[in-house]
Amino acid sequence: MPLLPLRGLIVYPTMVLHLDVGRDKSVQALEKAMMDDHLVCLVSQKDMGIDEPTKEDLYRTGTLAKIKQMLKLPNGTMRVLVEGLNRVTVTEFEDSEEYFVVHVEKQNEEHQVDVEDKALMRTLLDYFEQYIKLSKKVSVETLSTVSDIEEPGRLADIVASHLPIKIQLKQEILEITDVKERLNTIISHIQDEQEVLQLEKKIGQRVKKSMERTQKEYYLREQMKAIQKELGDKEGKTGEVATLREKIEASGMTDHVKQVAFKELDRYEKIPATSAESSVIRNYIEWLIALPWTNETEDTLNIHNAEQVLNDEHYGLEKVKERVLEYLAVQQLTKSLKGPILCLAGPPGVGKTSLARSIATSLDRHFVRVSLGGVRDESEIRGHRRTYVGAMPGRIIQGMKKAGTINPVFLLDEIDKMSNDFRGDPSSALLEVLDPEQNHNFSDHYIEETYDLSKVMFVATANNLATIPGPLRDRMEIIQIAGYTELEKLEIAKRHLLLRQLENHGLQKGNLQIRDDALTAIIRLYTREAGVRNLEREIASICRKAARIVVSGEKKRVVVTAKTLEEFLGKPRFRYGQAETEDQVGVATGLAYTTVGGDTLAIEVSLSPGKGRLVLTGKLGDVMKESAQAAFSYVRSNTEKLGIDEKFYEKHDIHIHVPEGAVPKDGPSAGITIATALVSALTGKPVRREVGMTGEITLRGRVLPIGGLKEKSLSAHRAGLTKILIPHDNERDIEDIPDSVQEELDIVLVSHVDQVLEHALVGEVK
């Protein structure tokens, strides 16, 4: 009969399957079989890679099969349906060039089923069921079909046909004629396959457990990225990264910072969006993009225009205006001056913050304000490291982002109110910011890359310079802003405060008129301050009452005069000035400097019978107590010259008191005032009521210089004094006193207590 060589396939008896035949010899063999009895011998090749096999390339055991159907396909291939009938052994090959012709011998497969066969069949079925559950390559329906077979040989062949074993092993099973041996061989192969499958399952579970969730998400996101790319979807992370890349390119960063930004962007692109680090990196990139790197406003280098702006918005303050105009002039000539660091120092309410805003307006620069009051953490200035949760840049970098340019006017408000604790010293962190030689490469802990602050004009404000550390104070140019005179307050009220409050309260100029004598009365009798904040509050109070009158329809126009002022503000809160109404013994008027400006200080001395005990009251600080001791020692050592009983201290207790005991008082300027009050009390000579004085005293009677002369002279003028005694060494500070005050004050320079007593006491001192 004709022989059909098979490649990579074994056909067992009782098997029905389709074969595609394409080789010429095989096609001719099929045609011959169809012309005869439809029988053909199916034998597998030893090497499936050979196209023209010889008899040496074929196995000797095969399967006699019947051709059930044959169909010729359009590509010339024959598709046949064959059914395996019996095992056969090829006994002889006949020579034929057209196709293989062989003589075959059928093998006897009749077998008497015994108990051992049944046991083997049951074992085989159990193993085959387990194999199906593990492999899932064979359908469950196959198991039900196989279970119904009662012939052990046929069962063995069908199970063998479903096993994924090599062709050689399948050929070995085909060659086994003994049914028991065949069943045992197949059971052995199934056991081997089961072990392999179980091992594969363990390995798969181990790999599945070891594969982290982030890796899984990474693969999914890569797939998503590919899908988005195909769809042209720019809403996902791909589009976000592309947008960020464009922004980095357009931000104007330095090359080094740009490299850092791109490196972080690459990390951001690879990390899943659900990762905690993803948001940290994105925030960092967005901060780098948001910072101004090259955006710069052009200064309006017009001195006359700048002077006009400063004068329009602020009355007085000549020194500050002069300093700003000097800066503008130098900038116009050099065009490369580093930003100055100014510190506006003075009491509250004198216009330090609004002046800084006016400086920005006059320069046509952006203005940004940062309040440092209560800041006690160094990271508030330098920022937090990115390793911390919720890390942010410091206030300097935040301010630069808010400004949007590299050359704003940057106001550091309340720089004297910073503190320090275990979290660091913020004032030390400001040293780099406020040093023109260092701030071109300022380093923030969050940004990490250097940032140029050299073009920023820093303006600081402070009430008390004493609380600013020395190294920080040394880096700033201190501009003292003293309190305003009455005339200046009057002009400020008319030009600015009244107009602003009218607008705030919805009033027109025709609805309310506050005359000059009323404004002067408010300044003298209802406020006591260096600045104008309380003055503005009192004006606002009048505006509220005027608004009620206008709305109720009582009057269309309200006029406030000094006589009608009590109707709006009530009884006066302060006595005009602090000068005594008459010359008194043992009471001298001193001039003091406080954080709210200058003030007058009455020092009282009383004598009582005793044994020379010195009592000090009035909540005095250590410095003032020492001044009192020095004055007392001077008087005791100069009793003869002063015409005082040498043994006064043995007969009297001396009580020195400074009124307003609840107010802390300290400072080196009350020595000559205490000495004058002491001498007055001991000699019985009154102190002139119109004289105020300031100066420290030595044990030899020398008068030492003091600070805050301008503020003290303003307080003397406000108090109605006409003569002030100041240390001779303070002559250089007289030019700081406004001309209007100098004209009304008799300023006397003294270098010794004798001169003080000469001007202060009524009558001559012996």
C-alpha cells in the first residue's frame, strides 16, 4: 500500500484528524490510495526537517489509516481526513520514484481485560484528571469522553495523543504492543508531566509574589503611554511631561539649573503617579519654573519723577527720600549698581511700610512684602529640605515667586521682632540674603540650586535696633525715621489721612469739613504718639459719626471745629504737653527715647527724716538705677560746692520716683535730670518748668552724650518746653532736628552738671 510520511506528528489507532499534505510524493500516494481501497500507511519521520525522506529516515512502526475525506485547497495542498485503524510494522519498501510503496504486517491488538488492566486504567484516568486540572490545555469534556472507554489499549492511545511529550516518546508508545506495558509507560509520562506542571506553578507563584505592585503599574502605564501616543491623547502624563518640558525651556533658567530640572523631569516621567515621590518631584519642578530667572522690570530712571512720587505720597522724611534719589542717580550713571539694603528704623505709625511701597512706585518696580514678626525657625528663611513631608521654600524664594521679577523692591517687615530657639536662628540665615557680596548666589534648602538676589532692593523696617543682632545690623544702611512734629502731623492729616478716611466711609468733601484748629486739638489732646496711626483712628471716628448724621438727614454738611470736637470724640484724653504749670522743688523734666518715639519724663525727689536710705521707685531698669546712684554719689561728694549740708544723708531718707510706675523705664539719659531734682530738693531751689534735659552723668560731674536727640527734642516741643539742655558732644545731631522745632526751642549745650544747674534751677547755686 502507499506510505504517507508524517512530520512532527504521530497518529494512533482510533484517532480521527485532518492532515494537510503538500509534498508531491505524498499527494501521489494519497491519489493512489483513493483509487484503490482508501487505505494508506502513516509513518513519522525521524527528522522532521527533511523534505525528501528516504526509507532510512522513517520509523518502521506506523498506523494503518483509512482516508475518510479528501479536499484540494486553492494553494495546491491536499487536506485529508484520516482515521487510524491498526498498528502496523513496515516489512519491506518497494522501489518507486512516484511515492513510497510498502509491505506492512498488522499487529494483533486483541487483549483479554483483567483486574490489573482495570486498576491501571483507573490509575491512568486519575492521573489524567489531575493533569487536566493543572495544565488547563485539555478541555474537561475530553476527560468525560475518555472516561467512557473500556478497552485499555484504546484508552492508552487516546491519552497518549493528548500528552505534550516529544515525538520520540510518542513513537515509543506506538511501538509498544503489550497493553499493560503501554499503560504503565503512559502513567509514568503523566507523572513526569505533573511534576513539571507543579514546579511551573510554584515558580509562577514565586515570581508573582516577588513582582512588586509598582513594577506592575509601571508596565501598565507604559502600555497606557503607548495607547495615548497612538490616540494622540495629550491629557495623560505624557502630555503633562511635554508641557513641563516646554515650560522649562521657556523659563530662562541657567544651563546648570535647566539640566537639574530635566533630570528631575525624567525621574518624574518614570515614577508612577500614585507614588509619594511623584508629587514631591512635580512640586519641585513647578517651583523652578515659577521662579523668575531672567524676567526684569526696567527702572524708571527719572529723578524728578521719582522725587514727585515720594513727595506726593509722604510728607517730610527728607533723609529717606534723599537716599532713594541718590541710589537712582548712581543707577542712572552706572546701570550696574547692586541693590542697596536699607533699614528704616523708627517708632510705629511713622510710615515705614508705606514708604517702602512708595520707593517701589517711584522706581516702577514690583513690590513684595514679607513679615518677619515672630519668625523663629531658620527654615522660614532658607526653606525645608525636600526629604521632609510638606517641605516648602523659604520666605525669600516665596517672595521672589510672588514678585515675578528678579529686581523687585523686597520689604522685610518687622526685622527686629525675629526670635530664635532650638529650630535655629533666622536672623543668622538672613546674613547671606542681606550681604551684597554674597546674595548673588543665595542657596535655599528646598531649591538647592543657587539663586541671584543681587538685583533685589531690600528694604527692612524695625522699631527697635537694639534687638537686631550686630552682624545683621552691620549689613544694612540704617535710616532713622523719628516721630513727626505737630506741623508735620497737621499736613499729613490734611493731605492724606482725611481724604483716605472720607473715601473709606463713603463721604464727599462737601459732607465733612475738619478745620485746622480741630486737627491740631486732636493731635494735642486726643493722641500721644510719634506716628499718625491713632490720629487716623480719631479722624475715622469723626467720619463715622458724620456719616450717621448725613444718612439720618439731620445735616448735609458737618463742620468740626476745636470747640465742637468734644461732641465727636468726648473729653480730651491727654493734657496738652507735659511741662509743669509752675516751678517746683524736687521735680525735673527729663527727655526719654522709647520704642514709640520720644517722650518727657518727670523725675520727683522727696526728703523725709531718716538715716540716708536711698529709695528708687517707678519700675526702673538697671541702667536708670545706676544713673540714680551716680547722681546721688556726685551730690554727696560736692555738698560744699552745691551749698548742701554735708551730713544731709544722716538726717534724711531720699526717695526718687518716676511717675507712671506701670511703664518700664530704662536707658542711659536720666543722670543729669536725677541730679538736678536731687539738688533742687536738697537746696530748696525750684526747677524751671520750661526746661527739659537729657544726658548721662559721671561721678566727676561730666555730662556724657546720648542717642535719639531728634525724638527727644520733638517730645520737648510737643510738651510745650522752651529750653532743652543736651550734652555738648551731641552738637553734631542738632542738624537732624526739624527747623520748625529748632526755631521754637532754645537748645543749650552743656558739658558739666554745673552748667545744667545754672540753667535749670531758679536762682544761683553756691
